Amino acid sequence: MPAPPLSVIDGALNELAELVTLSEIPGPTSHTAVVAEGLDDPAAPAALGRYLLGVLAGAVQLDARLSEKYMLSGASGHDEIIASVRRVVGKSNVFQTDADKAFRDRTRNAWIGEGLAHALLVVRSRAETACLSGPVAAISKPHVIPSEAGLDAVAIYDVAGEPFLAIGECKATHDNAVTELRKAARFFARVDGRQYNQHLRSALIALDRVLPAHLAPKVSDAIWNDAACYLPVIVHGKIFDHLKDRDWLASLQPPSDRRRVLVLQISDFHAFFDTVANTMRGEAGSVVL
């Protein structure tokens, strides 16, 4: 008998929590480097694929918990999840034309990378990791459409009863990690320049209703001025010097312990993303009620 859909998604999160270890690596003064181990385990991309199916199926809520309330169900739900999977990862892993390769690199891999960052933040709601200095209490949903504009992730986390705001910007690249990290720093410089205040305010309005009672009264639009944590997430293949001081990270407003660069290296980069996509295509029906 197939496992209940919610247990499939919960199991995927638990598996990611067991497989992936995040550690702060001392050295840089411009930022805090948080390095992942375990993503090269063959089980990791399959677990991520199942989690992302849960995201598409509507199981992951703003309070970082799982719920059946809005999950896809029945024959129509099955059709919808198949269509959604094809939209985000394509019908196959064959990318022969320049357009196909652009889809792989800029759409499929970008969306999966964002989903990996989201999964690690949700894991932080249920287990202590080096991702953030406190548990996640509320988190925005990943983009449903890969090319959708907006903030990649907004999360409110709890440090000794005080709310802090994590703003995530994810980049997925095989070769150009430093270039993509610089792009993320430019994004955060625009956050410093108040160019994303409306986006952040909208995110906080959405998250406010799921915050626990001890945090909700303490959250206002001042939180991104006084208690922001910038979280560039770099999913990459080729090794780069993640411990080198970078002026363009040092110049950002939060203190260095809240300029946290998540370094997610994957040795067999393209095979990882292909396995995530294959899992999503092959197991789509497992998350439909």
C-alpha cells in the first residue's frame, strides 16, 4: 500500500535533515560562511525531489509545517501535479539546443536551487542547524513559476524570543559561483537601499497570521532595518574560495554574523539536478491525496 502523501513529504524533510550538515567555517570577516556536507549522497537529490513535489502539491504552509488542507487530490489533482512538474523541470533531461540548455540552467536549475534553500530553511524549523541562529517560525512559499519575479525567500526566525528576518537570494551555477555571489550581493545592496520595502512589507503581511503569539506583536516593518539577516545561497559545482573576504559583502548593513553565505557545493552538479527532476517526474502521483 502506498505511503500517505503527507508522510512522503515529511519523510523527505527528515531525510534531508539527516543527510545534510551545515557548519560555520571560521575565517572571513566580511561574512559568515556556512558550508554544507551531504549533498553528494545519492539519496539527497531524490529526497529533495519529493519535498519539491510537496511544495507543488500545496502541502508546505507559511508556518513551515505540513498540512493536507490545500493539497491536490483526485484525478484533477494528478493532472495538475504532472503539468506543474513539466513546467518547472521539463519533460526529460535531454538538453540539445541552446534554448534547451538555457531552460536547464536558468529555469530548471534555478528553481530547484531555490527549492533546496527553502527546504533547508524549513528543516531549520524542526532541527538545530547552522543555517540560522534560531528556529524558523514562518516562511514565504517558493515561486510556483520558475521565472517569477520577487524575493526568493523571506523567513522570520526566533532568537531567544526575539524575531529576526532572513532574506534569501539563491543562485545555482556550475562554474561561476563568485560571479553569482556578487550578483546576490548587488541584490542585497538594493535591499539596503530600501528598494524592496514594498516586497518585504507584503511578505510580512502574509506571514503575520501564522506567527506564534510571543513573536507577532514584536514584528513591524522596522525588522528589516534592525534585525535582518542576508542569506545568499550559492548552489555550485566548481570549487570557489568561499572564505575570501569580499568588500561587496562587507559593505552590506547587517553585521557579519547576519551576512550568512550558504555554500552548497555539489560534485556531480548536473547529475544532482537530473535526479531531482527524474524523481519529480517519476513520483508525482505520490503526493496527491
